[in-house]
Amino acid sequence: MLPYTLVRDADIVWRRLRRIGKWIRRHKTRTFALIVGSWLTISLLGGHAIMAFAADGEGIQSLPFLSSLNPKDSGGVDLLHYVFLPVDRGHPITSPTNFFVTQIADPIWMANIFGLSWGMWFLQFLITMEWVAWLTTPLEAIFKLIADAIAQIGWVTTGLIIAGIVVTVAFFRGQLATGMTKMLISLGAFALAGTVLANPVGMVTGPDGLLGKARAAGGAIAASIATGDASLLNQAPSADVSKQIVTDSLLGQVMDAWVRFPAQEVAFGHILEGQCAETFNKVMMEVGPLETGGNKVLDAIKACDPAAGEYAMHPTIANAFSAGIATFGSQILNLLAVGLGVILLIAIGYSVFSVGKWMIANFAVVATSDIRPGGVAWSELSSV
């Protein structure tokens, strides 16, 4: 009864999804308007909640819905300092244009920071490769339990007896070559079952397994590229050192491309360079995280780049459009990186699972000698 209920519910859900898809195809303009409107509403509500939390004075070192990671860009400015754009927010009475424009631009930008915060946390999570143990440990335990159970029932010996019967029948039927081939295959599978394929998952995931060696080699190469030190290829640093080097280097470049440069484009109209860029770094780090009052950064930039200062002093609807474009572009790249990371997680998990299935298939081959294309052993070997 339960399987029937599950199938029925799945069919109902599938039909509902198909109806939604048809409605979207028929009403593309309405769908686009709903998506944009929902996104803007969530951005506005979330952004104003951030501003209220920051104005409280108690949570100025962090935000409850950002990740625990607080990466820095190439100038040493961390992510929290970019939550609020360095523009003149004005006042609803004295500077209504500035006030209302920033009421739109700020929440959009904050939504971008929120997504990037968790996206970069996921990238660091992938780089550390600590998650490999989460996938491989339970799979290794399951396949070890299966191997122990097979050993206890004496399947290998039983399989050889069955293989001997099959070979004998082949001989009596005049299929000498087939019989000899099956016998050699069964003996080879028997040898593998007691050696290489006794614990293939451990061979891949163990302390000296293939994944561990690949992780160490990849960390050394990445650290060498990040630092420009070729000696790291010959004398690889520890796993923790490699992780720190690669994390800082990679996330620093991501911060520049996805946060620092877009923030300057939105706030100042162009990317700051030279002495003005150094001034930006210095003043941004002097200002407290999530500080919304005052124009310290703006005033400092105006002294070294009057055009950029004037742009930030008088924000227009162009700032809001720039924030939307920057958010859209950054989130597309962010989702692409996260998607590739998820594919990597699935690929490694499936590879380990396939190695375990190959072990089970090898035990079957001891008795059946089945290595035909499309046979059980061949298919499991090719899936690895």
C-alpha cells in the first residue's frame, strides 16, 4: 500500500509541476514580473532588517544570516566592510533623492553579499576536502561489512565449486576454449578477491589511498601556483598550510572580482586605482564593520578622486541599476561555482560507491565468470 501511495503522490506532484511549466510558458511577462517583484521584496525586507540589526550597536561585528567565513580582498578589506556601500545616504527631508535611491540600492547589494558569503563558504568547504571523509567513511564501513559477511559464509570457496561445475559442463559439451577461459577468469577473480579487491574502498579512501594522494598533490600544485614558489612541488607543505595558502589566494581573487570591484563601480562609478585604491583600503579598515553613519570613506576618496567622490555624494537611480547588474552577474558566477562543486561532490561519492560495487561484482565473477560486454563485472568496471 505504501509504495502505491508514494507513486500516486509523485504522479500528482509531477502533474502539478507540468501545469506550472505550461503556465510559465504561456505567461512569460507575468512570470518575469513575479520573479523580479518577489526578489525586490525579499531584498528590501532583508536589507532593512540588516540595517536595523547594525543600528542596534550590538551586532556590528557580524550578521546572523551571513556565513561564519569573513574573507578579505587583495587590499585586506573583509566582507563585512562591504555590506554597506560607501555612498551618501542623505535624509528623507534634506536629501530625499539620496535617501530613496539608497533605500533601493542597499537591499539589493546586501542580498548579493548574503549570497556571496555562503557561496565563498562553500568554495572553502570544497577546497579543504574535509568533506571527503563524510562521504567515504559510511560507504567504506558498509562495503567492509558486506565483505566480512561474504567471507563468513565462505562464498569464494562456494563460487569456485560452482565455477568448476560450469567449466566441467563446458568441457563435456566440447567447448574446451570456453571452459579454459572461464576457469582462468574464475581463478583471476579469486586472486583479486583476496588481494586488490579485498577492500577496494579503503584503497581509494584510506590514509594512503588514491584520494589522499590526489589531495596532497593537488594542494602542493595549487600552493605553488598561488605563491609562485616552485620548491613547494618538490617539498610539499602540510595539508593545513596548503589549505590556508590556497584558501587565502583563491578567496582573495574571488573577493576582488565579485565584491571589491563591483562595490567600487556601484559606489564611485569606476574602479579605484593607484593612491586612491590604497586610501580606500586604509579608510575602509579604519571604519567599523556595518557602520552606516558618516561619510569617512566617501570624504577620503573625494580628496584623491573628485569625480568618484561626486558620484558617491549624489547617487541616482543608476546606482540602483548598477547594484542590480552587479548582483545578477555575481550570483550567476556564484551559482555556477556552487553547481560545479555539487557535481564534484556527487562524482566522488558515486566513484567510491562504484568501486564498492566492483568488489561485489568480482565475488559474483568467481562463480559465473561473466566478463562479457554488458555483463555484471564489465559494467561495474566501466562505471568506475
